[in-house]
Amino acid sequence: MLKRTTYGAACALLIASAATAQDADTVVATVGETEITLGEMIVAKAQLPEQYQQFPEDVLFQGVLDQLIQQQLFADSLGDTPARVEYTLANERRALLAGEAINDINADVVTEEAVQAAYDAMFADADAEAQTEWNASHLLVETEEEALAAQERVEGGEDFADVARDVSTGPSGPSGGELGWFGPGQMVGEFETAVTEMEPGDVSGPVQTQFGWHIVKLNDQRMTEQPTLDEVRPQLQQQVREEAVTVRLEELRAEADVTMPEDDAFDPSIISNLDLLEPTE
């Protein structure tokens, strides 16, 4: 009994060792002279839609292997590789390598110090105290006379939204002139100045901007606090990553010898000409 147990344990150890020795280059199957490796299966499995990832691993293993074998059989039956496939492979290789380079750049850039610096820069020009936001509606017309006429209708008791829908030429006209909430710097200067001098419920006189003449109704206003670092952390982390990639790209451009075509060297429509990918006689 002792010998049988020892033999069984030895077999289990050998099996475990064999499994451990397998790596991405391990050949799982061959189709003709083409080898299908474990690495290719791992990548193929990782690219499956999420709903397939839930299948048992034995089902996935056989399914992925069958798929790769079938694809190789079809590929081998094709003969010469079409030019469009070669160009596609070149693009895919370029994109994959670029993605790896970007991953390397982003691997260590999102530090607490970098996120804090991005947060400080984001609100460098903002008051750390509460800020005012406004909720307003407006109507936009071409002349001051039209604005005065619209103002008179509102002051005469007509609903502001109805008047805006009737006369406003701005994109918010169909929705009654509603602009929603906005903060300092989000509207043109003349418009913001008018709003800051109003109280909720007020309707302004004609306000001229580069877009025309406005009548403004201030619906409400509120105080808003500067968000905490944790509240905007995901946004800041993405910003840090994007800035790191931009900086590295500028470095690479400076180091590389990049040539560009002359302005009139190509008709831009040529990139839609799929016939160029077809073999010529």
C-alpha cells in the first residue's frame, strides 16, 4: 500500500512538472507544417467576447483550438496572401506595438504626486471657496427692436418659454430657451455680466453679444464647492496618462526623421480607392 501510494505521488509530480514546463511557445497542434502554440491560444481566448469567457476552461480550450485549426485550414487553402491582408497585418502590427509602447509609458506615471500636481493645476485659477453657478434661459433675435418687443411680451404676462419658442433664433429656442446650469467663464462676457447682476426670477433688458440680441431670464443660482481630489481622481489619472504620452510623442518626433508628402502630392480621395488593393494584370 505504501509503495502504491508512493508511485501515485511520483506520477502526480511528473504530471505537475510537465505542466509547469509548458510555456507560450509550446506547440499544441499542427496543421500541415504550421504549428499552433499555447501562446496563440492564450491570446485568442483573451480576445473572446465576455459572454464566452464564462464557459468552463475545458470547453474554452477545445473551442479555441478548433477555431485556430479551422482558420489555419482555410488560410492554407487560399494560396497567395492578398495584398489587403498584408497591409492589414502591417497596420495591426504597428497598432499593437504602439499600444505596448503606450502601456510602458503609462506604467509608472500615475503617482500620487503627479495626481496632486494635476489637481492643483486644474484649480490654480479657481477660488477654493464656493463659487456661483447660474441656471438661465434666453431668447436670441437679430435686432434690439425685436429684443425689446420680446421683453415687452414677457413683462406683459406671457410665459418666457413660449415667447422664446416663438421668436428665438438660437438653438435653445425650441426648448424654451433653457441653457441649464453654467459657471463663470462658460458664457460670453456680456451675457455673464448681465446674469451676475440679476436675481432669480429677473428678466433682463436687451443684451448684445457677438451672436445678436438676447433677453435673459435668471431661473435660479447656487453655490458650488470645488470638488475634492478623490472626486476627480479618475479624470486626473487619465489626464496624467495622456500628458505623459504627449510628452513622449513629442520626444520621439524630435528624435526621428519624419518626412511628409507635399500638399498636392496626393488626391485625398485616393484613400477610398479599394481597387488599388486588387492585384494588377
